[in-house]
Amino acid sequence: LLNSIWTTVSADISKSRNIPLPKLNEIANGLLARTPEMAKEQHLVDIVAYEDVYHDAIRKALKVDKDEDYNKISISDYTQNHLATALDNASSDQIAIIYAQGEIGSGEGDVNTIGEGSMRRSLQEARKNDDVKAIVLRIDSPGGSALTSDLIWREIEVTKKVKPVVVSMGNYAASGGYYIACNANKIFAENNTITGSIGVFGMLPNFSPLANKLGINSEQVKTHENAANYSPFLPVDEKFKAFTLEGVEKIYNTFVTHVAEGRKMTFSQVDSIAQGRVWSGTEALKIGLVDKIGGLNDAIAEAAKIAKLKKYSTQNYPEYEKTLNDLLGNLPFAKSKEAFIKEEIGEENYLLLEQVKKFQKQKGVQAILPYGINIY
């Protein structure tokens, strides 16, 4: 995975900076750009300067007086405006763009989590809207609940029979993220999209050795051999472990079957590239997990092509159902609990706390990357 990502990154840098690939590998191996001055010597940057010099250079290029500010546009606004120039907003024909971002779980969800409620509702609304002729599902997710992933997969399967569904994958479309992508009409990935991780797992946390050390005793009373729930304070019962493994294997087989059907492959072909392994978008294209390399705009163009649209506008989904407290919590004068905690313990410690909370919420069988990937 890392070698595939490096191949893509180094090729882009080589083309942009006109530096041969062997030289880039030499720079990387020797940390030859570890200071701004060294980076300039290696032609990775052109100028070493303070920020005010940078802004003065832009003013000069724009012929703006030194004491005046120049107009700026955010990357999100630029993207929206760039996309709008390619669309006909007067057209009644629409392409629905459904954003699926974050971990997958039950409930409504929000802009940072993929909730069963908002996702299924968005797919149903787009499917029933006569103006919507095609759907683009934008996925950026490491996965999550296997059950919720399957329910969203089913909604896509039903929708696909009515209107074409094209998937655009961002940073991640892993495990449950790929689960909800695999049955689309076409799948687009970026070169470095973390793709696949076709696998599931179940967790049985056990604290019985620690409990014994601390003198904490736990006993269960039950009417039948398998009547009691799992207790982390008792040694793992081998029969219960076998039942759990049986459930994990069943869900894995379902996952692989869905991928095989969606990608027109055999079960054994998918299994040979599955088993939890991750691939870059470039590698995923070679092994048949995606159809094309491209971004969101490419996926929209493909959806228009399948639906035979020449003029169209786009409609973003989902719209989240929020309570008054949810809305007030986002106002500048109403700091959220999370904001206060961040201020008190710092950003990094807050992220660790969030990881612990996620671990506590991961009940049942999970279709999620069992680790985090940070590429520097």
C-alpha cells in the first residue's frame, strides 16, 4: 500500500517540479529537504520567505497596492463555482450527490458520521424524485457497523434498479465504506484512495485476569447453558466464542458475496483479494475493485452519461433532522461540550478520548478498519 502511494506521489512531484524519480528517492532516503533552505537547494521550493513577503508577491502579480487587501475565495467555494460553470441550473433534470462521510453507525448521523437514518432517507428521496435522473454517492469512510452497512447496501441495491448509481471514493472507502460502494453501476477512486479492507471482526473484551488480581468476583445464574449474556469479568466461554466466530464468518461471507455480485467476480476471486487487506486506488483498479481513476466531477460526468443527460443541475443530500438543542449548539455563543473539553485537555488528548468512546460504541460485528492510517 505504501509503495503504491509513494509511486503516485513521487510521479506527481517529479512532473510538477521537473525532478527525476531517482533524485526524489535520493532526497527521501537522505532527508535532503529537512530545512527550508535545503528544500530550495533540491528545487522542491522556489523561495524561502515570511508570509508577508508571500502576500506582497501576490499583490504584485495582481497589481494591487501594497497597503490594500486582495480578494480571496475558499477552496470549497471555488469547487462549487467551478462545478456550477459545467452545469445548467435552469434544467429540471438533476443528479443527486449523496455525501457519506465518517464512520458508519445507527441513528440519524451528521456531517461527520454516516447514519442509517439520513442515508436511507436520502436514497429513498432521490429515488422517488422524478427530477433526479442519476445518483452519485460520495464516500469517505473507514467503515463501521456491519449491520448498518448492509442496510445501506440494500437501499442502494433497490435504488440501482430505478436509477443509475455512481460511486466517487475520497480518502477512504474501506470495509463498511467499500461495502456500501460495491454494488454501484460504476466506481471511481483517486489514485491514493484507501480501498477494500473487505473483512469483519467481533470484539470480546476480557478483564478476568485483572479482576482476579483485584479480587473482583463475578458469577452468573442462568436457566439454560447459553442463556446468559457475555461477561468481560469471566473467562471466555469457548462455546460462546465459537458462536461469535460463526456470526463473524457468516457476515464476512455475505460481504464477499455482495462484492462478487456487484463487481461480476467469483467468490474465490474476491476472497483472494479480501481478508481485510487494503489497496490504493491504483492497485484497486488493477484487481477489479474500482472501474476508473477520477474525482467527484468525473463521477458526476459518468452519471450524466449513463442517464443520457446533456443539461442538468445537482442536488446535495442528506438533509439532517436536528433538534433545537442541536441547532443552538452550533451557534457562536453556545459552545458545545466538546469545545470545552478540547480547551481543557488539548486537541491530541481529546482525539484519544474520542477513540476510547468509539471503542465503547463498537458493539456487534464491525466492518471497519481495525487501525488508523496516518501518512506523513
